[in-house]
Amino acid sequence: MIKARQADDEILELAKTYENMKAKNAADILQSMKNDMDTVALIMNNMNAEKRADVLAAMEPEFAASITKKLLP
């Protein structure tokens, strides 16, 4: 239980870090993680909607479409 909460906190911190970056920089880094789409989706699901939209808009369209599918519930 404690480890799960710690992992959740770490994901939230990562999401905040990406929110504070310029959208293009965050998009570039997240796209470089294309071999771990689950982690990218987890980070992006914990970003606020406005920042997430900015990052998605800065991504390559194909990658943005792929990650959007992962973001669905």
C-alpha cells in the first residue's frame, strides 16, 4: 500500500514537471519514450487538461493519435 502510494506520488510529480515545461520540450521527451507508451499515458493522464492539450498539439500527429488511444478509459 505504501509503495503504491509512493509510486502514485512520483507519477504526480513527473506530471507536474512536464506541465512546467514548454509544450514542445515535453512533447519531444515523451515521444522519445515511444517504447513505453503506458508510462507516457500514465504521466499525461495526471497532467491538467490544458497542459495535456498543449503537449498533444506539439507532438507528431501519429504519436498524438496513438497516445490518445492509450489515454481513453
